[in-house]
Amino acid sequence: MLNKKKQPEIPIRFHITFWVVYFIINFIRYGSMNNDYWYSFKSNLIEFPLNIAITYFTIYFLIPRFILTKKYLQFALYFILSLTIFYLIRTGLTLYLVSENIWPEAEGSDKAFTFNHIIAMIIGIIYVIGFVAAIKLTNDWIYEKRRNDKLKKLQLRTELNYLRTQIQPHFFFNTLNNLYALTLEKSDYAPEIVLKLSEIMEYVLYDMKEKTVSLIKEIKYLQSFLELEKLRYGDKFISHIDIKGDISNIKVPPLIFITFIENCFKHGSAENEYSKININISFELNGYFLYFTVSNTYIVSEDITENEGIGIKNIKRRLDLLYGKNYTLDIFTRDDQFIVELKIPVE
């Protein structure tokens, strides 16, 4: 209550239910123990308001003000003082309103204000405070866990959205530059590029907002991308997409494969005017996993597996956020081929 940070509140009806049930249990317990239910009812009627007062005073005042601020000595002093006041009021009211025999369950006769009676009463109220505090702390822990889970999900979602926005800008700029050059040449390919680019932009601007998209849509997007590159490179570029298994109901995160396709052109041999680039793409559904493979020819002197660009780092981070350790990604070279093999779980 004293913290500026809002704490989870247990509904009033739960408080009332708890104390009513606790009263009934104590009433029956001590009534059957002494075979005197009237005495048990009267003594519990005096004791329970005091139990409630000291319990809530400890949990909602002393603990937040002193324990959470690490003022343990002050807490101990105030707690001992509150126990002393509780004992004096409870014992006094019982003697005055109920009976001088304030401890009938004790073996032999034991009067008020004796050491044994004080210890018994203090242990009893500490038990009540501890029990209620355990319920309160459990409720707070559940609340904090849920809140942290929500914050973690929000953080992951924000990071995923940020990573996805980094994927395509350079591609759009390159395509617009190519389109500009073709319009200057009055090329017949310009309208087709505008159409393909509009299809890609529609997918990126609208479908990528969803958590998952149809794999068929994702493949159509890849095909549009490849067709644009075909217009750019002409006969120097050859591509093939192979699909194995029924993927009609498979959903995947949007734009999860495009980085690997773009990488084919980044490291491919199409930039060499005397060479061609061949890209082979395959999707295979096997059980609960989707296997994606892409391979392309390349001509570079350096080991490209050791020099990952921002695109590959970006996609690895996305995969980590989406699947944790439940995916595999292998990037390697073999002969004149640059190969990517990705395995992800699917619904």
C-alpha cells in the first residue's frame, strides 16, 4: 500500500472467505478439544479481529516499509511492540469478557501473563501471520511472473518487428534504381517491374505484420523476388524451386527465407559479366519440421562463411527469438556451391 509501484490486489471477497473459513475451523477445533463450543465461539470472536488487525498491519505496513527497505532492526522493534500490544489486548478482553480460565486446553492450570501462556499466544499469532503472508507472497510472485512474461513477450515482439523492418530497404532501393534506368531507356520491362514490385510491397507492408503467414504465400513472394532479379540479370540467372510434401496448411514467420535468397546474389557469380548464377531452392515437409535448402554458384576468393553480413546476423537473431534451440541452421560451401540448410518446426 505504501509502495508507489502498484501491487496486485486480492479481491475483498477472498479475504472475507479466508477469514470466515479460518474462524469456523478454529471454532470447531478448540470447541471439540475442550468440549465447550460456547467458550470457543466467544474467545475466537475476540481473537479474530485482533488476528486480522496485526496480520494486515505486518503484511501491508511493516514488511513494505522496513523489510523491503532493509531496515530489519526497526521491523523487529515494531513487530515485537505489535505482538506485545496484541497479547495484552487479547488476554485482557478474554479475562474481562469470557472467562478467567483463558487457556483451558493447557495441561494443568496455567494463568495469564505467565511465560508459557505468552509464548503459546505469540507462536499462534506468528503462525497466522506467516500463513497469510505466504498467500500474499505467492499471489505477488504469480503477478510478477505474469508481468515479466508479458514484458518479455513485448520485448521479443518489438525486437522481432525491428529486425523485420531491416530486411528489405536496400532491395527496394536497388529495384527502384533499376526501374529508373529502364524508364530512361524506355524498356518494355519497366511495367512488369512496377507490377512485381507492387506485389512485393503489398506483401511486405501488410502480410509481414502477422505473426505467421501461409508458406504458399511466402513462396509466391520469393518467386516474385526471383522474377524481378531475372529481369535484372536476364539469361545470366537461372532458378528452380522444388516442393516436397503437402504444404497447403503450413504457416511460417514472414520473410524468414528471403535473406538467404538475397545472399545468393550478394555472393553469387552473376556480378561477373562472364559467369552465370544458378539458384536451387527446396522446401520439404517431413513430420513436424520444414526443411529449407538453397544453393547457388559463387566466385569469391574469401571464405564467405566467415564473413556474415548484417542480413545473416539479423535472420539468426530472428530464428533464436522465434524458436530458441528448436531449429538448426547450417551455412557452408562445397566445391563451387554456397549452401544454406535450415530446419524449423511447423504447426
